[in-house]
Amino acid sequence: MKKSKFLKVQILALTIGCLFGCTDLEEEVFSALPAEDFYTNEEEALSAIGRAYAHLTNRYSFHSGAWGTQLISSDEAVIPVRENNAWWDNGIWVALHRHEFESIRNFFNSSWTFVFEGVTTCNQIIFEIENSPVDFPEKEGLLAEVRVVRSLLYFYGLDFFGNIPITTDFTNTSLPSQSSRSEVFEFLEADLLANVNLLQDAPTTENYGRATKALAYTLLAHMYLNAEEWTGTPMYQEASNAADKVINLGALALEGDYFANFAVENENSSENIFVIPQDAVFTPWGFYVNALSLNNASRPLYNMNTFC
């Protein structure tokens, strides 16, 4: 009985100690960053926009995604059936080349995912930077860059699918309604024109791979060239005007050596308007059209045994 009472006293003391001793239940979280702590300086904000560009690097380089959908459905390339039926892939590339567009084809799903995962990423970055208390001279310029990258993604969606949803509010979790091709065109035109003057003029070695005025005006030129098909209204003069804007920047010119644009280190190219940087270390699954163009037997010669 004495032992039992003593044990009860110990348990009671331990319980009271926990009740009155553990009053501060605040925890230090290491796996998340509170929203109010986002981007406390310019360097952090600059690193944040890299996620938008990384999305282009990771998603646009695969033949089974947006890049392949554009390339193989045009007269730019074809994926032929190789020896032992390699690259037959149940006829998906033949179907794409023949414009047999069926919703069950994976490259359409991949292209849709590429567009709207990227749009969501851009919307998140814009939301976080806009709500950050930090202020610096280049803040609006960085936001403009992300909006133009978002416009690039929407341009692909407009080209691929026509009627697509427009969403710019990261906090809105409701299902967006579909917009007509004309509505998306008008949205993109307005967004590009609202942000173009906040951008740097053209690519340099310092802003390599980032959105500039040259990219924004080039996108507008492409849109205006397609305006008659997409909206029913021809805008060829507007296309010419946008192209002149790129030329009149005075920062771009045709390269004397065509292949200089495609060199491994092409940061000094005066012709490239926009590039998606690739790196053997940081983007190992990047652009590999060179490997796709080789016969299987030729790959060891060029040390490209990774791809099949």
C-alpha cells in the first residue's frame, strides 16, 4: 500500500509539472517559411524569379512535351521509326506529324501541364513578391519579368488549345472558367504592353536567359501575325510595328556565323532574342535533340549513351 501511494504521488507531481511547466508551446519550424518572411531583400527576390525560368528549362526541353508538340506537328522535324521498331511508340509521332490530334495522346496532356504549372508558378512568385515588405528600385522590373514569362506560357496555351482559362490570382482556388481565344489574346496583349517598358532592352551576358523588351515585342509580333486566325481581325501592320520595335532597340543583329547562335557558350550572341539555358550539371535532363537525331549505333561515338 505504501509503494502504491508513493507511486501515485509521483504520477501526480509529474502531471502537475507538465501542466504548469510546459506553458510555451511555440515551435521553431525548419521545414516552412512564414509568408511574412518572404524575400527580405533584393537578392532573395531575384533568386525567387529563377523558379519561373527553371520551369521553362525543365519542361520545354522534352520531345514528348510542348517542344515536341510544336516541332513534330510542323515541317521542322520528324521522328522516324528506327531499327527494331524503335521510336514507333504506338504510332504517336506519326499521328502528330499527320495532325491526327486526339485527346488521348500524352503530348497534349504534357503540353497543358507545362503551360498551367508554369502559370501557377508565376502567379505564386508574383503574389509573394508583391506581398513582401521589402522594396528596392528593381522590384517592379522583376515582377514585369515574371509576368512576361507567364505571357510566354499563355502564348503557348493560346497557340496549342485556343480556348483556355485565364488565371492570375494565386489565392483563388476555385476552378477558373474557360475564356475564348479572342479574350485570351486581348489579355495577353494588354499584359505585355503594360510590362514591356519595365524590362531591360535586350539580352546581354549579365541578363542571359531573362525576359527583355526584345522578347515582349517579339511575342506581340507573333500574336499579331496570327491575329486574323485567332481573333478574326488582321493585324499585320501591328506585327510589323512590333518587329520594328525589336530592330530599333539597336542591340540585336544577325550573326556573321549562323552556328554561333547554337554554340555551347552563346552568351555573346547578338542574334538570340531569348534563350532557355541548359547545363550538363544543373539541367541534366535538358534539351537533347542532338541525341534524338542520332542512330543508336552512333551514340557511343559522341558519348551519348544515356538516351535510348
